[in-house]
Amino acid sequence: MESPFQAHLNTNYSPSDTEKFQITHYVNGLQAELKVLDTELEELRSRSVAADDQLNPADVGLTEVEQQMAALSNKRIQKIRSIEQHTALLNPIHSIPIDILQSIFERCVNDPAPFASTQLDTDLMSPCSCPMLLTFVCSSWRRVALSCPRLWGKPYIFIPAQTGGISHVRWIEILKNRAQLIHLWLSRAGTRPLTIAVSSPPGLENNDGFHAIGEAIIAFSSQWERLRVQGSNSILQSLLAVPKRLVPSLKSVDLTYGTFPGAIETDIAIGKPDCLISTPSLRCIRLAGTSLRTFQSIPLPWSQLRDIRFGRLTESQGNSFNDREALELLEQCPLLQRCELYVPEGWVLQEPRSASPVILPHLTHLDFTHSQNAVGLFLSLELPALMTLIYSTLDGAESLGILLKRCAGTLRRLVVDAHRISAEDLLPMLSQTVHLESLGLAYRACERSTLHLMTDKLLEGLTPSISEENTSPATGFYCPNLQKIGFHVSSEPEAPRISDKAIFDFIRGRRALERPTLRYVSIFQLAHHKQEDVVAMLREHGVDVGDLTITLQYRDTSQYGEGFYF
């Protein structure tokens, strides 16, 4: 008897409650029939075994038994398959409401790389990735996916380079087909805000294919909310040419380009008064690859910006961005919350504006890199809300000391990358940062120096003292609220190392506090002659390290890297 649900088998059909009852009843009948088949098969097997010793293999009776067993086995397989097909219709996934299914689909689509991140987007506009992959499961899933605009509002658009096996004409055709896909994809987002990431190999020529891709993206400019472009100057220039009136919702722009062909034209496009980054809606801007002098003439809505990242710019020879210009830039951004700046030239600001400083009441995160003295700049700033300071310098300790005085009372996280600052310089500065929770220090060996930052002396200044008679730690140590600490020690063979004993004493003293705060310790340094198992030593002395992450890496010079991330 043919199933009444034959037409719905192997589909995502969602049965009604009445149909579910009928399917369950039908499956029960199939299972009963399966039991009968199993009983008959067992009887035939018994007969076959009993007759095996009495009948010749060529005997007709034995052949009939085998044929009956084969026929019943085929019927059994068909019954099992039918049970599985009907049971699949009862799967809860078929009864999930559309809005919940859409929510599940949304979680299948990865978010694009965060603004100003060095991460790369990975989900291409491909049938092998969501959301397009969801449209190939079945017709009902396809309808749900296509009716969910949120799935299509964050595309990663990758523009391929011409490979050796593809003719120029064919490559242009591929680009035009990609443009059609982009337009179709973005149209599925409806009227929702768009987050668009565009990436292409550098130096690609300008052609009809690029024009088609640019037009497909620009057609939806009124919905742009976040825009990230990396690579080819030709596609970047076409997007920059969009007038600000056509991007009323644009909030963040992240542009990365280099000195390959077209960079000068891109600099010019960025400086035009009506280009898209002059829109009043803009709140976040990141430029990487352009010259240090260019961005000062960019018609940005400075007074509205919350986040500026100019820390990965190219230094133009003989015309470097200086501390006075940096102060003027910051003065234009009273609402700034996060800032990344590279200021290679100092000493230009001769008279600090101590009487009328630039106040940045909302700035909580500052990533600052400078090559020369910046005392005048820091004396001219007030940073009453700063919580995170990432500081890299080729200069000495004076500038950092001034800066920390401006924010010591609020600072929670400090990362210092330097090679002309010693432990004796830094410890008095840390005495002011009573609320500091995270400390990261790196030594960048640009030249040989007699000043050493990461030494036992530095760690001792952060270590509560414990006497043999009284195991309670003494007060008066620096950074009492420290939770996380990371050191990247000098790679120079003759530079001092942080001893295992100093590490042991530091962790032991911190964990002996009445309310221990330390949760993470990471030290990266060259291998020395005798290395102790610090964790084992701590356990032997009864130190609780259960919720503490300890990473101690000892490398030789061939394995040593200068990168530091904390």
C-alpha cells in the first residue's frame, strides 16, 4: 500500500498536528510489519541451519529457503527506509516557526572583521558559504533565506586578480559577472543598513569590469553604514568619488592602500571636499597607507568623530606629522572616545598649553606612537576618562611620565613598547596607577642600550613581600589591583633576564593577598642556563594556581620574534 505522504517524503514539508498523528500511526504499522518480517527471517534461518547437515547444497529445498530469505531481506530494507523517511517528517526542524528559523540562519553567517581590525574576512560570496549555502538545502529554506534581509547585509566582496590561464577578455567577463552577483546580493538586504568589505590585490588596472563592480556597490550607497576597502586604488577611488549626500547613513570608514600605482590619485580623492568621508554622519575613520601629511587636509567632520585611527600611516620624508599638529587635530575632536596616532616628529610644540589645555572628556582608549620628545604635547592635554593606554616610543622616559600623570587616576590597562626606559624609570610612574588591572611591557631592541626595562627589579616592585614568620603579604607594593601581566623581554643575549625566582616570588606574593586579583601571567624571553618549573614550585609551596593562567616561554635567538601583542 502506497503511503498517503509519498509526495512529502525526502522534503522539508511541515505536517499539521493531525498529519503528525497520522504519520505516527502509519510508522507504527510499518514497525509492526517489520517485526513480522524479522520473525519470518529468523524462522527461515533456523530451517536453513537445521537442513544444512541433511541436504546437499544443490538440493532444491535449500535453494527455495535462500530465495525466500533474500526476498524477505529486501522487503525489510524497504520497510526500514520507509520508516526513516516518514520519521524524518516528524523532525522538530520542520515545525520551527519562520522567525526562529531566520534567527538560526542569522547565526550561521559570520560577522565581518571588526572596524580597524587586522583580521581578514573569510566568508566569500560563495555557494559554499552562508547565506547562499542555505538556499540550496530545499525550497522552503530558500524562501526563508531570501526573505531574511539581515542575512545579506554584510557581504565580503573579493575582487580576483587575472591569473595566467585566463585571457584578458575572459577576466573582464568574470568581473562583470561578479558585479551582477554583488547587485543581486545587496538587493536581497532590502532597505537594511549595509556593512561592506571590499578586498582586491594591489595595483589592479582600471577597466570595464571594475567600473561594473563599483557601480553595483555604489547603487546601494544610501544604505552604507560601515565600509572597509583594502587593496586596489582604482576601486577605492570610485567609491571615494561618491558625494556625501549619497551616504547619509555612513558611520565608519576603514581604508587601507599603499604606494602602488594610483596612490597619488587616491590621496587627491580623499582630500576632495565633497567625498564620502566628509559626510556628517561619520563617526569612525581609519586610514592606513596614506602619507602622514595628507589627512590634515581631509574634510572630515572632526567635531563629530568618536574614533580615529591614524597609527599605520606612511611617513613622508622631510615633512613629518609633528606634536603641534597632533594637538591641533585632537582639539577638533571634543567627542573622541578612541584614538590611534603616530607622531614621528617632536619638539615643535615649544610652549605647552598648560593654561588652556585640550580637554578630551570622553577619550577612554589612546594608542600613541612617537619617535621624539612629546612632553609639550602631553602637558597640553587633559585626559580625565582614559582607561587604556598603548604607548610605543623610541624616546626616553620623560614623555611617558608626563602622560601617566595626566591619566594615572583612571587608567586600567597599560601597554608600553620601548627600549630607552629602565625599570628605575617606570616603577615611580606605576606607583600612581593604583587602579591598573592590566600591564604589558615589551622591549624593542632597535639599538644596544644600557637601559633595561624588564628585570628582576621591576617585578620586585610589583611583588608583595612575605616574611618567613608571617605569610601575610605586606602593603606598599605597586598596582595592587593587577589582574593581568605580560612581559616580552629583550632578545639581546647580554640583556638581563627575569629570573624564575623573581617570577615565583611575584606570583606567590600576589596569590597570598587576602583578595588575590592576579589571573594571568605571560613572560616571553630568551632561554637561560637553568630553568625551573615555576608552576611546580608554586604548588609545592601550597600556592593556589587553580584559576591562574601562567605562560612562560623560553626561546633561543633563532626563534625569537620582536612582535608583541597583549
